[in-house]
Amino acid sequence: MPVEIKKIKVKLVFHDWVRMGNSIYNTEEGLELSSGDFHSGTTFKGEIELDEWNAFDLAEAFKKDAWPAFYLIPGEDAK
């Protein structure tokens, strides 16, 4: 049986600038990067694709006021 893919609309809330897993938010470079729209709390609209099981797990987590946090990693074509 084929797996159904669901598209879920999401809000991406900017949290921090990081390098190698460490925050650079309070560095000179981090402050410069934060002078535009990419600063703590800025929200962007997005969409993710989930299979039906992951969509169910996510909906159950939302019912418990829990949500996942992600890193944004550019794809090969975004470099």
C-alpha cells in the first residue's frame, strides 16, 4: 500500500545564528547578521512534507503543547 504524503503549513520562527553547533548571536558577526530580518523571533511561512505516520505523531505532539525545533540546512541547489 502506498504511503500518503501530507503537506503541512508551518511557521518558521528564527531563533539563533550558529556555527558548528555553537551560537554566534552575541558576536560581532552575529550582530551584523541579525541586523536584517534574521533576528530572534522573526517568523517566516513554510511547508513541509510528512508521511501519514509522521503527520499523526506531529498532531499528537501539538495536542500536548510540544513541537519540534529544527536547524535550517541549505540543499545542494541552495549553495
